[in-house]
Amino acid sequence: MEPRPLHQIITDGREAAGLSLARLADAIERTESSVRGYERGTMIPPVSVLMALADVLELDRADLADAAMDATARRAHSASDPL
């Protein structure tokens, strides 16, 4: 079974916490646009933001870090694939 992608963990966590994009952005001191990027998978949050997300959304820090490393590895792999 594949692990859940980082963007899905963040989205599910926000929805479970009953937070809007704007409220989550305020809580982690980021813009709403950044949070939208994290949830779409177009941006990978830096470690400090991952830790803030874990705290606010009551998620396991290690799970988020693992998902972020996987997302980074996938991005690097897809960037190195020849066309």
C-alpha cells in the first residue's frame, strides 16, 4: 500500500480540524496562497512549516517529514527523467 501523499495529509488534517485555508494560513503564519500550494502538491513546505502544520493539525511530525521526503524525492526523480 502506497503512503498517502503529503498534500493529501495536509488537506485531510485541515478538514478534520475544521479550519479554512485562511485560518490555517494564519495559524502557521503563511499566506493562504502557500497553504493552497501545499494542498495541491505544487509546493513542499519547509521543515519549520511542516512542524507548525503538525502542531496545529495535531499530526505526527515523523509522518509529515516522511511524506515530505517522499514528495521531494518524487519531484527530483520526475525532474531528472528525460523527455
